[in-house]
Amino acid sequence: MNINVYTESTPNPATMKFIVNKLLINGSADYATKESAEKSPFAKELYKFSFVNGVFFASNFVTITKTDDSDWADVEPIMKEFVKGAVESELKIQLEEQSEETNFEGSETEVKIQQILHDYVRPAVEQDGGAISYRSFNEGVVTVELRGSCSGCPSSTITLKAGIENLLKRMVPEVTEVVSEAL
């Protein structure tokens, strides 16, 4: 199979999405630090580049966060070539497969919240190179975790409040607020 890699900018200027024409992972995997990449041969190789500051995988893309002192104009062609080679040589993303189950647990309201996040929010967030995870629901407050390009993105607060919070309040009347768990 001939691997094609194309890039897409994300709302986070430090983050670029490298999309390939092949499924890389079911679910997602976040390697926000060099240390966390020890269990991922692919992420470990990416961190060998001095300008790589974050790595996140989901479905058919890898989101790479660069250091502030580097410029996408310089590093994008290098990363495209690397991602293409890594995918072609089937470099593993995770040493042991972790399956992301969609068995939602909790009260009827919690299951409804998780279903909405999974069906409506996750695809939109993934399009911007990020991921969202449900953490908890307590006294009207939904806590989520934002990863990938969403982590540290200037517009993630707007996404969280204007987008996700409004959607959940409309579809689940019990929800009064959505907050993000700090990483």
C-alpha cells in the first residue's frame, strides 16, 4: 500500500495534524511527554527530533506539537517524510494493544453524557487533532479531559464552554456546567 501523508493545521498554532491513508489506531493514544513515550516505539522515535514537544495518535492521524523556537515551515517536510516512513515500516504506536471500549458506565444521566460526547463531540475534536475523555459528573458539573492539540490550545476554552457545554445543557437538562481537568 502506498502511504500518503498530508497535513492540516489545527486551532493550536503549535500543533500540526499529519493524516495518513491508513488506520493507525483504534481509539487514541496521548504521549504528551518524552517519558510517556517509552511504551510507544513510534512516539519515542518522534521525540528524537529536538523540536517535538508532544505526540498524539487517533484513528488515521498523528498530531505533533512543536517547540516554540521551531517553525512549521522548516520542520513540516521532515515530519511528513518521517511519518510516511514510520507508517510504511509499520512502526508500532503501542507495545501492547489497549482497546478503547465504548461501554459507558454510571447512572442513566452519565451514560447519556458519555454517549453524546462519543457521538457528537469526539468526531469534531478529532478533526482538530485532539481528543476528549469523560471523567465525571457531579452535581450538574461534567468534567472532561482534553488531549492532543486541544491540550494548551488557546481556543479550547471557547470550544469547551460555547460548544460542548451548550450541547450538553441542551441535550441533558441535568448538566449545568462543563469543566476541563487540568493535566
